[in-house]
Amino acid sequence: YSLSALLGVVGGVMVYISLDELLPASRSLGKEHHSILGIMAGMIIMAFSLALF
């Protein structure tokens, strides 16, 4: 149970960092759509990999 909770917290931190730090940085470069698509594609790939294994 504690390993699952720890991995959940780590996953939440990674999502927070990607949304809080990377999206504003990509917005300043003018490529915000690319980063949003990349984040969405990564989440979909992770969900499929969890469902398969």
C-alpha cells in the first residue's frame, strides 16, 4: 500500500511540474499547442501501457 501511495504522489508531482513549468515556457516560445499535444499523447500512452500490462 505504501509503495502505491508513494508512486501516486510522485506521479502527481510530475504532472504538476509539467503543467506548471513547461506549459508557460512553451507559451512564451509560441508553441503551446505542440506541448499540450505532447502531454496528452504521453498520458494516453501511459494509460494504454497500464491497461495492457
